Amino acid sequence: MIEKMKEYLLLFWNESGDGQYAVSPEEMREAMQQWQSWIGNIAMQGRLVATKPINYEGQLVRRERSCWSII
């Protein structure tokens, strides 16, 4: 029997990666409306535990072929 996870973590990456957004203010407004609708729907279902932005500090690690590299 397969058990379903009750909670899990979703991480969303800002493509620019430097603390700034790589889109125009209008594109940001449209994206935020879509995001708020999507996350709001999850919250209305009682499935949202918490949201919190993460800091921009840290390193991105990527695997290329057989080795890992820090980008």
C-alpha cells in the first residue's frame, strides 16, 4: 500500500537571481494576479500550511554529467 504525503515543500525560483525581477511592472502585476489566484485556491481548500520568502543568499548547485558544480 502506498501512503500519500500529508505535507510537502514547494520552492519557486526568481529567474534573475539577484533580488530583482526580470520583468516589467505590468508583467509583474499580471504574474502576481495569477499567483494570488493559484495560491488562494490552495488556501481555500485548506491545503496551505505556510508561505515565506527565502533569502537570496546561498549557492545554486547543478549536476553536469558526472560532477556537481556550484554556480
